[in-house]
Amino acid sequence: LPGISPEDLNVTLEDNVLTVQGEVKEDETIEEETYHLRERCFGSFSRSLRFPVPVNAGEIVAEYENGILKLTVPKAEEVKPRRIEIKAS
């Protein structure tokens, strides 16, 4: 998400669907130069991702650095595999 400030981002989790929403503001600083091609994207966007297993919403961590949004979403305890000890008689 280069060029977007963390204040313009919104990350939500509802019914096991993670949604990232944001807005890219229009660049109003146009210098008086001749452009052959000038491409600028602006406006709002939204991306959603459904998790196939339940996740622990209380432990989601979002980090933003140098235009990269890193989300750490741990699985819920009930879906993590656990080792069952075998007792020999």
C-alpha cells in the first residue's frame, strides 16, 4: 500500500472475514510541466478475505512500515492440532 498513510486504512474482522479498506487521496501538486503520460490512481478501495478456519480476533496484530501492511492472524485454539499422548499398558 505505498503512498497511503496508516490513518487512511481501516482493518476489520467480522464473521471470519478480514476486510482492508482505505483511501488514496488525489495528488493536487501538479507542476507546470508537459507530461507525455502521467498516471495517478486515487479513490477508495476495499479487499476482503474469508478465512477457512476460525481465528483469534483478540490477538490480530497489524503493522505498517514503508508502504507494507503486515497482518498476523493466529488460529483459534480449538482448531490448532494438539498431540494426544498414547499410554502403553
